[in-house]
Amino acid sequence: MVEKLREAIHSGARQELLEFIEELHPADAAEQLASLSPREVAGFIELIGPSEALFTFEFVPFELQKETLKELPRAILKQLISLMSPDDRADLVEELDEESRERLLALLMKAERQNILKLITYPDDSAGAYMTTDYAFLHPEVAIREALNQLRLQAPRKETIYYVYVVDHSRRLTGIVSLEDLIMGRPDQPVAEIMHTNVISVRVDDDIEQVAKEMTHYDFLAMPVVDPDQRLVGIITYDDIFDVMNEEATEDMYLLANLDTDEKITTSLPQSVKLRVPWLLVNLCTALVASYTVSQFSETISRYVVLASLMPIVAGLGGNAGTQSLTVVVRALALGEIDIRGNSRVLLKQTGVGLFSGLICGLIMGGIAYAWYANIWLSLILWMAMTANLIVAGLFGAMVPITLRRLNLDPALGSSVFVTMATDTGGFLVFLGLSSLLLRNILGTL
Amino acid sequence: MVEKLREAIHSGARQELLEFIEELHPADAAEQLASLSPREVAGFIELIGPSEALFTFEFVPFELQKETLKELPRAILKQLISLMSPDDRADLVEELDEESRERLLALLMKAERQNILKLITYPDDSAGAYMTTDYAFLHPEVAIREALNQLRLQAPRKETIYYVYVVDHSRRLTGIVSLEDLIMGRPDQPVAEIMHTNVISVRVDDDIEQVAKEMTHYDFLAMPVVDPDQRLVGIITYDDIFDVMNEEATEDMYLLANLDTDEKITTSLPQSVKLRVPWLLVNLCTALVASYTVSQFSETISRYVVLASLMPIVAGLGGNAGTQSLTVVVRALALGEIDIRGNSRVLLKQTGVGLFSGLICGLIMGGIAYAWYANIWLSLILWMAMTANLIVAGLFGAMVPITLRRLNLDPALGSSVFVTMATDTGGFLVFLGLSSLLLRNILGTL
């Protein structure tokens, strides 16, 4: 497939290329283009023309889009950029180097240039950064027949015409009407009569994660974005939310695993090393604390060397239980299932789960240790230490993310480092501490 | 708010309740209802009537829906269930106890009963389980004017009329046309002339995770579901995919943390303990392997007790690095960024990242150990052991999920148990093994 495509581009077979994009969904056509060089993609666009290539080009991977722009002749570049949807275009311009950006902006009309420059000023995680300015709108006094005519004219340039926003003459959002409502209404009825006036909207500076929560709460196909004066400035559509949800889930999983959110499966080896080592060094610091704890019990360990082989069990199981509580709480915070009010019940429950899981697992481990070492005191110490450490695990697993959220930080950020430090250090301290106290005083040797 | 609502229900203030649902989005109204008892929600439905209550009721939490049904008089129950969208209704019936289910099915007409019984037979993770049968359809020979008339009639009972499916007279899916296309077309044109014939569809037994990937790939608002004979049987809409994406992300995070996917933040304490202890015991088994490894080096440890405090560092850092590689690979598999072909590069890269991170972190740790213990051999052993263990971490972090996927299992299922076992046991083995060999032979004591 790709070879045929490459050949068609090199031999200038325009008709063949037009058939290629006719036959495939733009997303699939773009997947094929992704294997080509920027020079070849540029050739493809030149041959079939920017307007034919547009939809496919918008699905091409971002990096390839950027490189392709550099290969396009001025006239074609100008057309292509003018046709692109404002949000995609702004994202692209934002990523260009200074020189390419200047070259590109110079080609555009003033209004387009200003639109781009405005869109790229919104913070990365804000509604403004994700919205498109290509929304369909109507005025309230228009009759439905006329409204449908206006939509026919607007449609080709709009992201969606299924939700149509009703604005007054200073662009303030006053209502919303769906295309379905318009189809169902009487042609001579004014839009104002059928529009919904309780419009739910988000602010341009709202966090996109919050916007995603609202859109999934209401099952909206699109969400209107307004400025502080309630003027409509853009919309966010359901497909943007698909992307946001994937990004947010990746972010939470990465933070729980102490990974930089910039890392991707395709990141180069040196870059991956550079992104991971700082987190590993943070982990090393907490490991040093745990190590120092152990070193304080050198004497006990050298007398009862069996403790050295049992202590990783106490710490390891605590780490696992801590991760369990942490993950449940982080996920519940992300999905909005708990908020920062009323979380003492969450704390209490996770601690309780730790207590009872610890009692059960500790009893089992105590039994296994008895079978191995036939020392009832050692088994008792294991039971107590594991119970105590799983209480620590539940408590910290819940407390750390809730505290981070209270401090307005991401609940997953670095939380596993804190929790692991608590369960490692706690596990060693309780197990070796109890052993020192009990074994030394009660027994002479093991 | 809730108190006013409760009062209105108890005093039978119908008008007030109608205003309540008029003012709020159904999702928000349902959130208020969620604080009421099933008896009160039933009273609410009886007062305003099933057709007015329908949209709000469909947003009420699932458990409360179930309990409310039991409180409704037969006539109201019958109306409400008939009005509900087929997918929501089938989900609800599936969860009812035998008796309630029989009672409810007996109330319905034969066609509705059969529709429900058919929908509940699809496996939980299949496209069939998520689809609705309320899709809008047309025949290809119909003119656009007539098509719009038909849609006006269909619309109130359909999940969406924005995508309209074109079927032949045996219901085989032959084309798709958007409402936008219809609005833009000439009234006398037949639908066949403007429909897209390259229809992308999924099979009723396809995995819903795969369907979600395709819908986000194509940015579809709805995806048609066909049976093995290519007959249209339902559609899956974007809002179902919102739910699927959240569920899938939760599932992956839970599996990586060794949590049962049935656990929720609201799960009761005893139930949480019951769900977590089995996973903790699996972890205990792997911890026992690591513990056994350590016990094999008792003699070395009792001679050089410093090893006991350093060994958790080697194992802990390995665990962290293993989780990093594991998370990157699991996420890439979930997002379809890598498939089971061509993954030797992934393995090689993760192992390489382990090698270089290990060399860097090991060198730093070696330096710290030298500052503490001033023994160059000990520092060298630490450096070597950490490098070796981070190679193990990268290799297993990539290999375990890829192997699970090859075996057609979930790549996240139990993978962290395997990886932790590899890095714990590997870390202790390499560090204590090297120490035994080198320290004992080269040095007399430490």
C-alpha cells in the first residue's frame, strides 16, 4: 500500500491519489502517509491540492505535520494553513521553531494571525487551549427556516452544527439549540422559542480535566467556552475529550509509577534515561532512609540473621498494600467520586482495611515462619509487625493523595514515593524494633 | 435543595417537581434524587409521570434505579420500562433478581421482551452489551425531503439522528449519511446519491475496548454494530465510549496495583478486605521466594551485616525501575501504540534504559556507600549489582506485559507481581552473590 502511494507521488499520478483518499477514511489514509517522508507528504499535498488533502493532513502525526510544513511552497502552505481548523492550526504553530513560525504567520491575513496568536496564549491545560473557534451560532430572533439556511452556509467551515449556540449581538451566550430541535420545529417559529436557556458552559481558563468531567457527566457532544463577560469564544467537542481522557489516564498512571509525563513509548533511549534517572534518584533517597533504619539494628541482625531474610517480606507486603489504597484513592479523586470534604471516612476505611488485611496476612505469614523456624516469638513478632505496617500502608495510601489535592497539587504526583518510604521505613522499624526488644530480652538466641 | 425536594414529594407538589426538572439538566436533577430513598424516587416518578421523569431517571445511579423499580406500581413500571432506551433497560433487567425480572418481563409486550432478552445475552465486554437498538435508519431510494420527514418521526425515540444508517430491505448496512449531509443536499436527491458507502462498522461480538480504540481513531460520534450477516443490529454512541474509556483506564491502573476491578471507593470495609487479601497473598508468595534467596546467604550476612542494610536499596530501586518500564509498555499496549509485532525493539530499548540508568544510579550509590563505609570493593559490588538489577527491571518490565498480550491475557494482569519478583529476587541474588564471591575471597572482613 505504502509503496504504491510513494510511487504515485513520485510519478505525479494525481488521479490515483484522489482515489486513494476517496476510498479510505481520513484517519486511515493518514496512517499510510505516516510512513512517508515530509518531502513526500508535501508532494502529496501539492499534487491533489490543499483542500482535498486537508482532512487527511489533520490526522497525520503531529511531528510529521510540522516537518511537512517546511517542505511546502509558500502559496500551498498559505492555503493549507488557512483551511485548517483553528485549534489544530494553533497547536501546530505553537510547536514550530521561531523562524518557521514567523514565516508562516507572515503569510496569513491579519484576522487569522490574531486568532492564532490568541489561541496559543492559553495555558496548556486550559479549556482555551483545547477549544476551536469554528462553532455554529445563530441569533435568537431568526426563524427556524432562516436558521437552517444560515447553517447550510456555515456548515462546511464548522466543527459541528449539531449543537448551535444562540448569542446576542454582543456575542453573549444566551441559549443553545440542537440541529435535531431545529429539524423538529415549525419553520416560522423563532429560534428563541425553542432554544434551551439554561446553558451550561465553561470558562476559557477552566482546567481541561474539569471540563472533561462535566462533559462526561452531562454526556455533551460539545461544550461552549465563554470569556469572563459570558461571551462565547469557542467550543470543545467530544473527540477532544476522547484525547483528554486518554492523556489524563496516562498522566495518573505515569505519576503513580514515578515516570515523567513527557515520556512516550517512542522516546529515544538517551531521552528516556534522562527522564527516568531523576525519579530513580528520588527513590534512592527514600531507600537510603530505609537503609539507615536497618543499619541501626546491625547488632540485632548479626545475632539473629534470620531477620535479614524476613524483613523484606514485611516491607514488601506493606508496599503492595500501600499501592492498593493509593491507587483506589487517586482514581476516585480523578473521577470525582470523592472530594476533599468528608474524606475522614475514606482515611478511616483504608486504615481499617489495612488493619484487617494485616491481621489475616500476618497470621498466615506467622504460620509459615513457625513451620520454618519453629519459634513462636518470631511468628508473633511477624504478625504484629505486618499488621502495624499494613495499617501504615492504608493510612498513608489514603492520606498522601488527599493531602496533595488539598495543597492543590496532583494527587498522584510523587505520592508513591511517600507511601513506599512510609511502608519501607515503617516495616523495617517495627519489625526490627520489636525483634530487638523481644528476642533479645526473652530469648538468648534463635 | 434535597430537603425541599423531599418535602415536595411527600406533600405531592407536582408543579414544584415539574419546575425542578425543568430548571436542571437531567444529570444534575438525578444527582439530587440520588440522596433520596427508593420509595421517594418512586413517589417522584408517580407524581410527575414516567414520560416526564424518564430522562432524569436514566441518570440516577444504577443501584437506586434497581431499588426504585421494586417500589413502583405495575402500570407506572410498565410505562417507564417501555420508554427507557433499550441498552439502559437491558443493563437494568440483567442486574435484577430472578423474581423482579420475571415480574417486569411479564408486563412488557412480546417485541420488547425479546429485545431485552437478546441484549442481555451478549458478553459483558462485547459491543453488543454496550449498543443501543434505538438508531435512526433510512432506505437508499428515499429522497432527501422524505428522509428528513422520516427522521422527524423517528427522532423522539432515537439515541441520535446525527448519523443515519442506510440499510437495504434485509437490514444489511449499505451506507451512512449524516444529518449535516441531509441538510446540505438537494431535497429531491435520493439518499443513495449522497450517502458514504465505505461504512466502517464493528461486529456485535467485538471487544468493546477495541471498539473504543476505533471510535477514538476515527473521531466517530456513533459506531454501527452489525451481525455476522452484515445486518445492522445497533449503534454505540460517543457517550458510551466516555464510560468505556474511564472503565478501561481504571482497570489497567487497578491491575498494575494488584487490585480487584470490582473494588470501588464505596466498597464496604469487609468486602474490600476480601477483595485485597488474595492479591496480598500472591505477593506474599513472591516475597517468600525473595526471602528464601536472602536466607541462602545467611553466613555472608552474619559476617558482613552492612549487606543487610544495603540490600533493600538494590531491590527497591529495581522495583521502581521495573514499574516504570512496565507502566510505559502497558499503557502503549492499551492505547494501541505498539502491537505484538516488532516488539523486540521495545524489549531492547527498555533493557538499554535499564542498563544506562543502572550505571548512573549505581555509580551515585557506590559513591554514597564509599563515603559511609570507605570500602572500594563494597562500592564496586553495589555499582555492578544495581546495574544488573536495573537491566533485569527493564527486560522484565517490557517482556511480561508483551508476553501476557501474546497469550491473549490482559497485559496488566498480575504483571507487577512478576516484575517485582524478578527485581526483588534478582536484586538480592546479584548483590549478595557478588558479595559472597568477592568480599569473602578478597577481603577478610569489612
